[in-house]
Amino acid sequence: MSNISPFTFKAMSASIWDSPFSIVAYVVTAIAVFLSIFKYYLYITCGKITSSRNMEGKTVIVTGANSGIGKETARDLAKRGARVIMACRNMETAAKARDEIVAESNNQNIVIRHVDMSSLASVRNFAKEILSTESVIDVLIHNAGVAQGLKSKVTSDGLVFSLATNYYGPFLLTHLLINMLKKSDQGRIIVVSSKLYQYAHVKRDLSNINPINSQYSAPTQLYNLSKFMEIMFTQELARRLRGTRVTANCLHPGVIDTGIWRNIPFPLNIVFKPIQWCFRTPEEGARTTVYLTVTPEVDQISGKYFRGCKVTEINQRVQDVALQGKLWEASRTLVQLTDEDPMI
């Protein structure tokens, strides 16, 4: 039997907690355990793709396909035999990604095309090239996105950079390619959004849909706003496409460790780095996008928000039909659509 008295044990315990090093060690261990559990939770809730659907004969555009979940989406679809058009801003990394995907999939029908989604002129040039080289588009995946830092940039078109990239560019591109999508037996438009939409809103007077003169206090506010606008756009788009063979859905991929966080400013990036470890991998983050692209069960589903390969409810603020219509019309003006452009 131990000869340690209760008083001695209490003294030993007190001495352990009196040590700053011991306290820090316990805290770090607790945080590591929590992050590990959280990472496992994210893994088991990212959804599964059960469809083995072959995509030969299908043409899919994936924006931002040179890295992250866009690259993993392109990789999966290439393995299924699809013609994948990797629409990217950085052609050097796009070429490397293409070579890697071709080598792994043995699918030579993978092409890269330049587009800067923040530039209206670049989006128009890209669409013009697609119209001249393709006969049909079966799936358009709006994946490209940026998370802007504390100081917002304004494009040459007078649009806030992150909103132009995440929302206005896709809005314009969808209009310019809609007739190509209508030629498909089953056209699909997929918008990669985020659950962070919950922390934003569009004002009823639309005064914040291009806040070039506003200083946002948090680096994520513009990103959240763009995601809110993406969901409103998707639901309005789905209504306008009723009676056609084209569907439109959006999704939350999860919190992914991708290049989208490269614009987080110092010193927040230092604090952010350890947290990134528990994020989902790009492959895990791409699952819902691929699910919406290949799964027959969603052929007739439109205007929905998916998470973990399942339809998920969204809050009422983003489902304001009247506000969605107002945002649509204002967006047409901001992206400079004309009567000569396709109507939706």
C-alpha cells in the first residue's frame, strides 16, 4: 500500500499546477485533442458519392480548377471520362495541374482556358472562346473564389474585387453561356458557396451590394456577403430556368485548407495557421460538387442548398424572393449586360 498521505498528494498536485510550463502543456494537449476530434467530425460528415456514372461525352467547365477543390473536382471528372475545361487565372499553375490530372486519369481531353473572374472583359473573352470552340456545355461549376484581406480592392470595372470574383463574374458568365447549357440533355449550374452566408445580408435598398466606399471591420465580411449573394442568385436563377432542362444548385463544401486563405493578413495568418490543420482536405471538400455533377438523383432538383451531399435548409433572410429579384436586376446593370446578350 502506498505511504503517500492525502496531504502529500494534494501538495504534489498543487506543485504541478503551480508550474507555468505544466499548465501550458495541459492547455496545448487539450486544444490538440479538440482539434483532432473536430477534424474527424468534418471527415465523417463530408458526404459520400455512390454514383459511378461515366461522364464520357459530357463537357464540364470548372472555374478555379488549378488548385484546391476545383482541381480535385476536375481530377474526379477527368477519371470519369468527361471533357474538362479548366478555367483559370494563373495559367502556369493551371498547366501543371492539367499535366498531373492527365497523367493520373489517362484522359487527354482536359484543356485549360484563361479567365480572370474579377474582370468583366476577361469573362466575356472566355465566353467568346467557349462559344467558338464548344458545341454544348453540360455542367458549369462556379468554383473560383477569393477571401479578401482587411483592405478591399476595386477592379477596373468599379467592382469590389472579392465580390467581382465570387459573384459578379459568375453572374455574367452564366448569362453568356446559358444557351450552351440549354443545348445539353441535362444542363447543370453548380455554385460553390459557404455556410458563412449566415453572417451577412443584402440590404433592402441594395446599398451594400458593391460597397466600394465602405471600410469593413473584419476580413471575412466581404466574403460572407459574396456567399449570401451567390445563394440568392442561385435561387432566382432556378426559378427563371423552370421549364428548361437546366438546373441550378449551390453548396457548402466545408471549411477547406485551400489557397483561398492566402489573403488573410498578418498577424491573423499566424493565428490562423494551426487552425487550418483541422480543415477538410480539398478532395473531401470537392465531394458535394462532384455529387451534384454526376448523381442522377439530383437531375430534377433545382434551387437547393447542399451540404455533405444532402439538401440542407437555409435561413429565411436569404430566401427573400422580392429581394432576390431586385438583386438580379441590379446585378445585370453592374455587370453591364446589354440587350444583345442572352436573357435568362
